[in-house]
Amino acid sequence: MYSRINDIFSGVGIGKYLMGAMLCVLIGALAACGGGGEVAAPAGSGDSGAGAAAPQPTAMAAAPASTGGGTQLETQGQSFEFQLVCINRSVAACELVNSFFVPEVAKRTDGQLQFVISSFPELGIAGGDTLRLVADNTLEVTEIYSGYVGGDLPLLDIGNLWGLSPSEEAHLELSDAIHEDLIQVLKDTTGGQPIMRQYYPNQFIFSRDELDALEQFDGKQIRQHSTILGDLLAGLGAEGQFVAFADVYTALERGVLDGGVTGGEPGHSQRWYEVTDYLYGPIVGSVAVAYYTMSSDSWNQIPPDMQQIVLEVGREYEELARKTLIEEWNPFSVSANVESGMIHRPFSDEVQAKMREVALNTILPNWVERTGGPNSDAVQLFNEKVAPIIGVAVNPDGTAKELDGAMMMEGKEEAKLVSQGEDIEIQLVCINRTGNPCTLIYSTEEQQGIDGFIERVRDRTEGQVEFQISSFPELGLAGPDSLRLIEDRTMELAEIYSGYIGGDLPIIDVANLWGLYPDSETNFAVIDVTRDDVHRIIEEQSHGIVIMENYYESNYYFSSRPLNTLEDFKGLKTRSHSTVLSDLLSGMGADPQFMAFADVYTGLERGVLDAAVSCGTCGSGVRWYEVTDYMVGPIVAIGVTWITMNKDVWDSIPPDLQAIIKEEGDRHQRTSRDWVETIWAQEGIDENTEGGMEYIEFSQDIKDALFQAGRNNVLPRWVERTGGPNSEAVQIYNEKAAPIIGVRVGADGQAEDIK
């Protein structure tokens, strides 16, 4: 995806960096360098200068509780010290880095690894140079913010296209969705290692005059700090002005500026409340995210155990910063300025509507053009991961398109509650209530850090819709009966898994043909491209409505012996849980065995089974690590299930409550999909290795053998079960899945490579 990024970056030229600024960096530890260009402020940063101190995080926002499962320090007797450069050391975000991240890394490394805080103003550097300064190893660790470097790397602005997100929550959600992609972009561009995210609070306009009506913006000189903000202000009729942050106070005082845009907390820290009277905002969804990135030379100096500790503490910092952002920094942005004498007003409906129009018709199209057009990698990433969250996609001609159900121009963010006095209680039946995907459904903020589907539906319907969790084992029901049980309303809402119903309905396995997928990205792409067909088939067969999808992480062999070579799989008595998986196992030379999940522990303990295949957390949840020694894999096998409601039950629910249920179902689906890769996959490995297992990753030879087993065993047998090469299932596969996988079904029902 990122093949063109380095070309764009290399065209800028590291040699353009000014020699004076280079010298300032080199002697920055000894003396601050004066002068320097504009240091533009990110959302909520505050660029430089003296003033009131930023708010300190309270004791309640102290370090997250230690998990006790982090990397163990092995290195002894070493000493490393690196300069860590914040945008501005006086803002709360940098102070939190200094009070948590810096000492926590030192503590976890027994003082061997030290970070020393500095800042852009102290070193006399401009934010626009940060990509180059990390790439050429001038800066050891620095904060990279898209508002500064969007000229060199416009893709990074994908997370800060203000005015498009319908809410702060959606904005943070999209930040999570593109997190791994931006990490890869920064790695490719700088050669360095991103170590953690930084959050800055929402943007406000500090104004000398009232800005309640749209015409009051006409001709106003308002300080901006990014191209995105410049587009927004111009669309409102104002004139965006680049003014060094340290000079904004004086410019406002003398009337050179009529207003300035920054975060509420940084603006307060610079005492803008003394030279402006009105605080307007916040701009919806204007939380900014920056990335602390370590140069390649610096990163490579650190031993592997310390590298892992840095990344682990970085993740803990992100959790703390996000919590503090929501609970402290954003509220402070308003309260502190009001207490200092400012008048706070939200933007009027007229202004908000115009902001939305500008975001759709100017900000997004202009960004598309800067990235290289509607076929650029940036736009592909936007449409794939951002658009489903914010409800706005990019058309083939580069214009914006609002998706069905998205926030409309009148500012409608989500379905509104109309119904009153309803009392709807529905039993939701999971495959197993202890599995991560089901736990996420009924999670609360105390359990998982977020409210899950059930809690959110209850809150949004004011208790009129209640889902009660149950499971197949609790009800004594069998998974293969799930379609019929939904159809006859024995189950009102239940999780359907292709591994269970593939015998009756083999077409449903079109998205779970394991062995054919080289990576999870391919697996997910097939799930996405066949979704409409699969939902239609399930709904036809079950007289139901698919509410949402669940995702389970890839599968592993839990084995009594190591599986290092292809010979090790021969005759391995292995518990399977689906026909497709059995075909894959037999294609590898193993002997698949069907056994009830509850009986597998005993089967492994007594030697009736040599191995069992399941997802990592599925196996650790039933303590298979006590009766097996090796966790081997993964088989790329993302499990997708479909949570489906009986249509008669669905039709009895008022439309406004249906809309809320569907919206929260979509939210759950996105979270499950994100967590399966970013949290649950590693959690499965960690839980089992901590339980005493040895983790063995498949060799390339075994990966190749899995693909051949998928190609030559799984696919042809599935074709036969669906009714042959002319079946509807094969037509869907060849049209939609085959181009992604690179293998189609031939006229004889066998696999053919697509050249």
C-alpha cells in the first residue's frame, strides 16, 4: 500500500534543512537556540512561549495498573540516554510524558535507559522538519504531528480531517482503525520506530468579537496552524493567517489578529483569555493524534528486551493519555477559560452546517488532490477504514459521498430515540459466553474499558431494550441447529457459525476456506467482498435479520509434541471443529477428530488426542496449556460469525429502536474486528506461554504446505459439497473471492491459479 510514500518523501530532500537549525539541534542540550520558523500548534497543543502552566493530571489519572505480564529485563550493566523532543514542554501532554513515560521506562530497565525531555522551541526547530530530522538521525526521539508534515506526507492528515467526524467518539475510533497503518507509514518514511501515540484536546476559536452568525466570519483574520484549518476558515469566510504561536498573544492584543485557533488548554496556558473575549467550539471531532518516533540509529542501539519494554510502556502511556484527554484535558479547555473571564459558546447551527459543507466540499477533496488523487494509497485507506466509521467516502472523481445512515447535512449524528414506554427483552445466545467476542458484547467500562453492545443499546434506548446473554452450552442447544432454531423462534437472537451449519449449508463456508489465505488481510478482504451474499443466504435460510458480525482470532495447534517439519503432522490425531478445518488437517497429513469442546481437555490429557486446533484465547480459556506443551501456528483462520435475529421479533421492534440496535451492532462489529488483531491475537499467545507452553511459529515450508492443502484439498472438497463447479457458491467464489486469493475453481471443480 505504501509503495509511493517513500518516493514522495525522497523528493522533498533532506538537504533542504537549514544549517542553522541543525546547529541548534546539536547544541540544544547545552543552550536553547533563538529564532526559528513557525512552530505550528496541533489540535490542542500550544506551540511555545511562557504563560500559565498546563493542567497537571490528577492522582486519579496516574499510571495504569501493572499487568505483571510484561517483558522481563535481561540486559544488565548498560547505559543509554536519548533526547525526547516534545512539541512544547509546557503543555499538559508533554508534562504527562515526563511524569509517566520517562520514569516508567527508567524503572522497568533498572535505570539503564533514560529519556531526557526537550522541545521544539528549545531546539529552535520547526515541526515541518521532523520527518527529515528523524530520517537522518539528527533527532533521537521526536513527536511527529500531521499538521506540521502534511505538506511532505499528506497521507498523515487522514486522522485529522476536522469537520468530517460526527463525534469525538467516532474520531477516536477512526484513530484506532488507522493506527497500525500510520505506524507502517512512519516506519517506511523515516526508517525509525514509532513508540507511542500522543493525544491533544479539541480545537476552539479564541475570538475578540462574536462569531455567532456566518457573516460575522467575513474578513476576520484568524490564526491557523495547518492546511486543514486553513481550508476550514476560508470556507467560513475568514482569512487564515500563519503566525508563530509565541506572537499570537501580541497580535491579538494589537488587533493584527481577530482570533486564533488552538486547543482550549494550550490557549489558556498562553493567557489568550486576556486578549480575547469569546471561546467558540469545540470543532466536532478535532482531537489530534501525534506519534513519538525514534530514529533508526537510536532504536537499533537498544537491546531487544529494552525495545519491547519501551513499546509496552508506550501502550500504557497511550491508555493513560486517552483517559486523561477525555476526563481532564477536554473539560479543562472550557472550564479554565470561562473561569478566567471568557464567554463560551458552541458554534451556532448555521456555522456548524457550513463547517460540515466545507469539510465535504473543500477539505476532503483538497486532501484527496494533495495525496495524488482518488486512486492514491491514502484514499484507498480512507475508504476502507475511515469511511465506514464517519459515514463519508471518496468518490472515483475525488468528491465526497455521504454513506447511507451517515450524519446528514442538518447535523444529525445518529438515530434519535422517539419511542417511550417500550419494554423489550431479548435473549442473545452466544456460542460460548466466555469467549472474547461474546464478552465484548456484554462488557462494561469497568471490565473492558468500554461499554459493549448490550450496555450501549440499554443506554441509548433508556432501558426500553434489554438483551440477556446466554449460550449454547447453557441452553443445551447444538450449533448445527442454529438456523432452524432461529426460524422457529426457539432462539430470538443467536450467533451463527459456518463451521456448525456448513453441513446443511456449505455455501456459507465461502468466507472461511482456511489454508487459502496467506495473511489476515486477505482473509478479511474475502469476508468483506462476500458479506452481502452471506447475509442474504443466512437471512433466507433462517427467516432472520443479521444484526452484526463477531470475529475470532486465527487458530493454533495445541500439541503434545513440537511441529517443526511436515513429517511431524503425519498421523497427528487432531481435534477439529469444522468440515473445512478437517479437510485442511487431512491435507497436511493429520488425522482429524470430531470431539465436543468440553471433552477436549480430557482427550488431550489421556492421549486420545495428540493435538487440538482452536484460537489462542479459546484454548487458554479452558486451560489446554496444562495438557499440551506446544502452541504452533498460526493457521490464518479468522473466524466470522453472524448474530442473527428472528425476523418476526425484529419486525415487532419500533423503527427508531431498530436503527439504534443496528448502529450499535455496526459499532460492535468494528471493535471486534479491530481487537481480534490488535489485542486478542497477542493475548492468546501470552496467556498460553505464561501457562507454560512453548510457542513455535510455522516455518515457511509449513506455510507453503498449508496453502497447498487449502488449494488442493479444502477448495475441491468444498466445491463438491456445494453441488459442483456450476453451483451458486462457486459462482460467488470465482467472481468475488478468487481475484483476491489468486486461485479460482476450474470447470472440473479443481483449483486453478490465476495468472
